[in-house]
Amino acid sequence: MHKQVIGGALLMLGLSACNLNSEALPTPNEENIIYVTATPALPTPDADGVIYVTTTPQGNTSDVAADNQAQTVNDVPTAILPSTEIVPTDPPATPTVSLADVQNQVAEAEQYLANGYFESSVQTFNAVVAQGDAVPDDVRAEAAFNMGRAALSEGLFQEAVDALTVLIEQLPDDGRVAQAHFLRGDAYSGLSLWQNAIADYQQYLALRPGMVDSYAHERIADAFLAEGQLEAAISSYDSAVNAGRLLVPTLILREKLAQIYLNNDRIEEAIAQYDAVLAVAQLPNYRAAIDFAAAQALMNAGDTTNAIIRARRIFENYPQTTQAYPAMQMLLDNGADIDGWQRGRVAYYYGDYSGAIEAFNDYSSSYQLDAIPAELYLMLGLSYREIGNSDAAVVAFQTLIEQYPDSDLFGEALLEQGRTRFLAGDIPAAIEAYMRIAQTYDYLEDTASEALWRVGYLYGTNGDPVNSREVFTRLATTYPDSEWAANGLTLAASAAVTAEQWDVAENLYGRIANIATGEDQAAAYLWVGRLAQQRGDNQGAEQAFNMAIQAAPDSYFAQRAQDIRNGQVPFTPPEQISFEMDEAAGQAEAEAWLREVFPIEGGGSLSRLSNALTNDPRVVRGQELTALSVFDEAEEEFTDLLDELRTSGNALGSYQMAIYLRDLGLYRLSIVAAADVITAANVATLDAPEYIARMRYPAYYSDLIVSEAAGEYDIDPLLMLSLIRQESLFDAHALSAANAYGLTQVIPSTGQYIAQNLGEEDWQVSDLLQPYVSIRFGSHYLAEQLRLFDGSPAPALAAYNGGPGNALDWNALAGGEVDLLLTTITFEETKNYVQRIYSHYNIYRALYGMS
């Protein structure tokens, strides 16, 4: 109660020297507080034992009630002071605080906020806000604003309201007041105080129009809808649609509005929204989904005619989409005539293979051969194979081969005959079919080269490495430019390494190096160098390692070649690590390099956004949304811009955005922009200026990594940085399609396991989006894998990504050797994962390591 009175700016004095009477002081209450006024007699306390006092009114004293009768202000009774002139006393001095101490508190609170310690951030910011006028207005405003953001992040909605109200009411001239209204609207929404939320969002629009109006209007609409005010909600949704945002978010908003109309039986208005989506949507799957939603709405409303029109459009134009099959069912259920060939296609793509077979056979028996497309027999064969009828499948493919020799599908039908035998488990028959293709149809280079690759693969996976190698060699000799040639030789070379046939392997890798490019070529040169080194040819090895580095300098193979050449064990940590850098000197060096590499005109610093970028609507909206903690929508805006800069080759714009996004805290996008600069320059990361290279390979959250990964689990900080970069690109809000969360991409089940190990009983999945939790959990799990493999990072990383059981098997086959481990890993994703983190680590070591 007392805090509320003070917050209402009503004067309540504690025991002081301002009592002008000689009467005895009143008795203190249970909180040891005495409420005193400068009147001859104290007014009667209210039911709560509190006396409310106002200052003496200004102006004509005759307006003051002489009988001291209480008035009411804002529903709170207030006592009226007499008009007696009072000799003022000196007010108590405002307590002084150390500005440096306050700034340190703010910096500490901001660090808590950045690292996900939201409650600690709220408490520390509050300690600054609570000091009132003793703190400079700008510092207090910053603390109140960020306290509101931190409280919202933790779901502390009332605390957010309180903090933002301080900014709005006590610091009304601060430039963040409008944004504080928006955030307080979010807090009120969290408290289900919808009218309060609406008022704040509307005030934001009044104070800051033209920024992110669409998002504010949508929030107003959501609040009106929660209040049951449908018309007001629809009006605000319309305003949101028309206010402007990127295309995809606008389409999603229209879908949402359409659903609201449907929920309220307003079919025509819902259809209008769907048609507005269809007017601009391009992707077949999306168009089919929207059109089918409209068809269902019309059918449910009894408008069968228009529903059928839409269903037929989907059936005829988008047979490969998921919605084509239910659209076909809608047509059939309503007695519509449909084409048998199209019916079979739709059934096949949906996975109804029996239905497809029935439709294809009906159609082929009803028409002459020249009216039957060759594709029907290919799909008929594939459908038979799916239901396990291999002989019928082969017959269907053979029909295409015999009846349509000039078809583009001719070679595919040949290959599918061999594949059908393979899937049926008849390996000799499959090899025979593929060899017949290679010998009979050698003029069909794409078909014959793939057939030879499949023969070599089948020999190799069925215990005949000699024939496998011979076939792969024939493939590379006959079709050296084929996409299958280098891959086939790689399989043969890998088999030779496994069999310890070193001279054969070296010869094969040498051939690969001559026909491959990029990482494939780098991989081949790496092995050529290793094998040359093994037989004592150090000069040849050095030459091969240099070629590997030149072929793909940022790749695993180049970094591995560098380590072998330098006699360095994989993942060897540097003697010291320094995350410090002379920012100004580094930036000057980077910008001099940019001027040399790219056609940049004009002088001065290049780091600030150009006028074009500053005024770009995506930057305007993205910056505002970031300030309002609407991060997903902000990233959509910036991603669209980065894509445009990349496509247009605007390296200077990408450089400026890398710095800008870094400073906004949007680390993933900053990394992407920095990578675009280096890619546009066509140089290796370590050949770019250190300032730009460090933005591509940053050390964000290094304080947490040093304390959690290194301090608690003795994990090399650079290894943890490399893992986080690979997992999430330092996006604390990352949520993958595999349901992995946060910086270290921990899935919920693994998170629960780690929480139990750590004794964190109140853990919940959303905690993984807090950086300190994600790094703690990721460090714990990585440390567990490192212990499993005696501290060896490569198999530990394989376990982190592909599971410890699998990694134990892979590592046993490889004998603990890194290069062989990568040949034994059966998950392509895991193999790439280990390779990329190896490369990341070496780049981090070069950038941050010190001897």
C-alpha cells in the first residue's frame, strides 16, 4: 500500500524536523513510519492507517475549503492544506552516487541480458532505476528500457510494466519513450490486460509512425480479438496488411485473417484473402495449399460449384503437390469426370501406388499407343516396384524401352531395370543389367557412366574390390568429364587404402586430382601428399599439400594438409589465446584492402551505412524490430537485404552490414555478411584482413565459454567456439528443423538428460535459448564425449552430432586416425560436421592463438 501511494506522487513524509507545532509527534505505525504534515492538526487516517497530503493550492486562497474537508483526486482522498503561509525549510539533499559505479552497474546488467541471465539483469537494472534522480536521466532511461526488455524475455510481465512506466512517466523526453510504449503493450498482453495493451500500441503508432506500423496494428488486432471485439480486430488486421512488410510475412498475415473470417462464418471475406495470396504467390506447393483451403471453405459453406472449380485447378496444375490428392478426392466425391492419366500421376506422387497402377492400366487399355505418354510406363514400373512386384516393374520399363526409343526417359528406364533387380536383392542380375547398358548404349554418356558407377559400387560393397577398381578406372578413362568419374575413383582409392594397397591408392588419388575441382581436388591432393610422405618422398608430399591448400583453402582438406605439413596434431591448442584487437587499426587496414580489391570511390571511413542502406525500408524496419525485441521478424528484413547485396555483388554494402548487424547483436547475419565480403573477393578467410576475418569467425560469448567450457570442463575455448559456429552461427534463438535449440543446438531429450546430470530440477526446454544455459549444457555434453574418447576431439565431435554409440564403432574401425575416421563415418552429415569444425578450429587458432 505504501509503495503505491509513493508511486502516485502523493506527499508522505517520514519523521523529520519539519513539524511546526509543539505538540507531541504521532505514534509510529507497525512499520515504524510516522506520517507528518505541516498543518496545525493531522487529518484523520484512512482505513489503512495512511494520511494523504497535498501541497497548498496556488492562486486564490478563497478556493480552498476553510473547513479542511477532504477532496478526492483520481479516486484517492487527499487532505487540503490551509492557506496559512508556511516558512519553507531546506529540502533534504539528493543523495549523491558515483556515476562510474552506476555505469558499471548498467554494463553488468547489459552483460547479464546478453548472456541470458534475465532475472539477474532485471535486478541489476532495477538497482539503477531505484536510485531515482540521483542517476542522470539518460542512464536511468537506458536502465529502465533494458530492464523492461530483460523482464519480458523472462516472462516477468509486471516487472516489465513497472520499469517501462518509469521511463514513460518520469522521463518523457527520452527518445525511447515510443518504443517503451510498444514493449509495455507486449507486457500488458502477457498479463491479458488487453485494453492497456491497445492503448500503448496506439500511442506507439502516434509517436513513431511509419516504422513498423504493420506489426503494431497486428498486435492491436490480436488484443481486440482477445477482448471479443471482432470488427475492431478485423479493421486493425486490415491496417496491418496495408501498412507494409515483406511479402512472406504479409502472406502469412493474410492467411491468419482468412482463418479468423472462417471462424466467424464470413466465407466471402476469407476467400478474398486467399485470392489476394494467390495473386502474388509463386511456389506450386504453397499455391496448391492456399487454393485447397479456399476450396474446403467453399465446400463447407455449400458452394459446391466454386469448390469444384478450385479443386480441378489444383488437380490439373499441381499434380505433384500434397493437396492434389485430396483435391482429386473432392472431385470424385462430387461426381466430377477426371482424366485417368492425371489421376494416376496424382496417386503416384501422393504415395497411393495401388491407385496409380489401377489408373495407369485403365488408361493404357483405353487408348492407342500414340496417345499414351512414355512417362506413364516409367511411373507404372516405379509403382509396381513400390508394392514389391519387381517382375511387373521390369516389364513396364521394358515397354518404354521398346516402344519409345527416342524418349528422353529411355536411359532412365534402362537404369531403373537395373535398380529394380538391386532392390529385389538380386545383385548378379543388377550388375548384369548395368553392364549391358554400359556396353550396348555407350553413346548415351550420362546413362552409361552412371551404369558403370553402379557396377563398380555393387562390386565394391559386395566383397570384390578388384573388379570394383577396374570398373571405376574404366569409368574415369571412358567418361573423364562425367559427374560419376571422380566419385568412383574416390571409392576405389578409399578401398585401396583400407586394403593397404598404397601404390594403387596413390595412383588413383593422382588421377582424381587431375579431373576433380574444389574440395574433391583438395581431398585427392591431401591423400597424394600423405602417401608420398609415407614412402619418404617429402618433396612430392610438400608439393601435394600445397596444391591441396590452393584448391580449397578454407576446407578441411586444406587445413589438414597444413597441419600435416607442419607436423601438428589435429586440434592442437595454441599456447595462449587473445580475444583483444586494436579495433581502429584493424578497421583501417580492412578498408584499405577493400579499396584495393573493389572499385570503391570516395574517401573517408567505409564502415558507416551508406545513405541508400540507411534509408532502405528493410533497415528501418529491421532496426526498429530489433530494438523492440521482435528478432525473428527483424532477421527476415535483414536477410532479404543481404540476399540482394550478395546477388548484386555489393561487397561494400555487405561489409557495412556486417559491422552494423554485429553492433545490433544479430551475430548470425553479421557472419553471413562478412562471409559475403570474403567470397566476393575470392580469397581464403586467412588471406582477408584480420578485422573482416574475425567478423566471419567471431568470439562472441567468450566470457561464458571461458568460464563454462574452459573453467568448468577444461575444454579448449577455440574448440567450443568452433562448435557453436557450426551449430548455430552464434544465433542464441536458433531452432532447427530437428528441434534442436540455442547456441549449441541441444535437443530436448538430451537437454533433459544433461539437466538431470547437473541437478537442475526446474529446467525447461525454453531455457536452451538462453546463452549461458546452452553453453553450459553443450559444454557438459561435449566434455562427456571427450572423456569417452580419451580427450580426442574428432571422435568426440562425431559423437556430439551422430551419437556416442555410432562414434565408438566408427572410431574403432579407424583405429583413432582422423583421416580414416572420416572414411568410416556412415552419416554424411556427421562426416561434414567433423570436417567443418576441424577447419573452423584451425582458422580460429590462426586468428586468436598466440605463441
